[in-house]
Amino acid sequence: AETYETLLIERHADGYAVVTLNRPKALNALNSQVFADLTAFLDSVERDDTVRCIVLTGSEKAFAAGADIKEMADQSYAQMFTENFFAAGHDRITRFRKPIIAAVSGYALGGGCELAMLCDFIIASETAKFGQPEINLGVAPGIGGSQRLTRLVGKSKAMDMILTARMMDAAEAERAGLVSRVVPGERLLDEAREAAAKIAAHSPLAVMANKEMVNVALESTLTEGVRFERRLFHSLFAFEDQKEGMAAFVDKRKPDFRGR
Ligand code: CO8
């Protein structure tokens, strides 16, 4: 059985897994163990075809209230630098090739907001609150928040959030483009599961290619990005799944994607 100190894992027959952050007494504050557990889980499913999409969630009260302040409080510069604090966890998530949907209820603050932004898209409950309050602690975002928030919501709102440490509610986060959908709290997990099941029913090869293309948009010029898209699009014709997907459309039946 899969057991992790800080995560609950539920694998679903429809081809996705729900990963629940499970440090309720600390509002899911992210410590080294959480990143070690997430890394181990992602390693274990990277090549596992029964998990084609992941839903990452927290509790009703908190997706995650930040990096664990109690773990960081007494760290020296030499320790942070030597350990390259949280760098390995951050990098592991960005290297994961299958989609991760963040289902956010309650607080997504500091490292919690950064973790949600590391996911491929965010579905938020009406109760969700996003913020980068690190400045209150005399520090700054450290898991990509200053970069990803700015790309997602633009400079003005990113500066506002990061410099004042105020929280954004779900409606503002949706207007700003930080989250893709907002749903009532009781719908949150079903909405995320339904999205994950849809993704898991697609060709897993096409899913990986589509994810990679969108990510390239954030890191290239338009000309380079379009060239990358076109080459990857052409390459999908090497897979049986392309033949199957188009044949199924023509035959008016459901495709049977094999990931080949
Ligand atoms: N770290 C550790 N413990 C936490 C954290 C946290 N981030 N957040 C909450 N907790 C703990 C509390 O200490 C408390 O524990 P205890 O019961 O032992 O006192 C328990 O969770 C419940 O919290 P509260 O009693 O505070 O609950 P409230 O409902 O009153 O308040 C808040 C909820 C508003 C979310 C409040 O807990 C809060 O402000 N939390 C801190 C938010 C914050 O500042 N987050 C940013 C942290 S810094 C960060 O994320 C840096 C990221 C970059 C790291 C990069 C490394 C390279």
C-alpha cells in the first residue's frame, strides 16, 4: 500500500489519483517531508499508465498556509544555500509530464499559493484565498511565486499582492486569471475529479504533448513557440492514438486510446 507521512493517496479506476495534503494541525504547511513525499509519489507514477492525471488538494480550511515557518525559522543562510531549500521539490514538480490539477479550498498562502501555481491549472472553491504574505515575515516568495504570479496576473496585481501581503478571494483570482474556474465548496472535488477523468480518457501521449506546448508558451518567443507546436503536432502522427482518434470520429464511435 502507498503510505506517506504527509499525503493521502486515492487512486481512481478512471485513471487519475487524488493527492491530499495531510498536515491538518499545521494547515498543511509545507515542510521538507511534504516535498519529499510529493517527489516520491510523482516518481512512482511518472511511468504508471493507470495514473494519467493528478488532483492535488488540501483541506476545506487550507490548501496550504505556506512553507512551514517553524521549520524555516532557525535556518542559517549556509544551511538554506547548501540544501538548496525546496529547489529539488520545485524542480521535480515542473519536470512531471502529466497534468496536475490544484483543487483549492481555503488558504493558499506563500508556498501554498506557489504550489498551486506549480500545478497546470487551479480550480478554486468560493472560499479560496490566495496570497504571498512572505513580506510579513521579512522574507519573499521562494518557490517561484514572484515569477509565476506575475506571469499569471500581470505586474500591477502581482506587485500589489506581494508588497501589501493582502489576500485575493476566489472571484478576484478568477477575474485576474490565476484560477480557471470557481465552484461552490461542496462541488470542488467533484469538479476536479470530473476534469481529471476527462483528461485521463484522452490519449496520454497527446496529453503530455499538449501540456508541454502550453508550457513552452511561457518560456519562448511567439515564433519559437509556434515552431515548437508545429513540430510536436506533426510528430503526433507517428502514434497509433492519432489514427485511432481520427478513425473513431469518422466511424462515430468512442476512441480507444492505448498510449501508443
Ligand atoms: N507554517 C507553520 N505553521 C503554520 C503555518 C505555516 N505557514 N500556518 C499555520 N500554521 C499553524 C499555526 O502555527 C497553528 O499551529 P498551533 O495550533 O500549533 O499554534 C495552526 O497552523 C493553525 O493556525 P492558526 O491558529 O494561525 O489558524 P488561523 O485560522 O487563526 O489563521 C492563517 C490562519 C491566517 C492562515 C494563519 O495561520 C497564518 O497567517 N499562517 C501563516 C501564513 C503565512 O505567512 N504563509 C507564508 C509562509 S512563508 C512561505 O510560504 C515562504 C515560501 C518560500 C519558501 C522558499 C524556500 C526556498
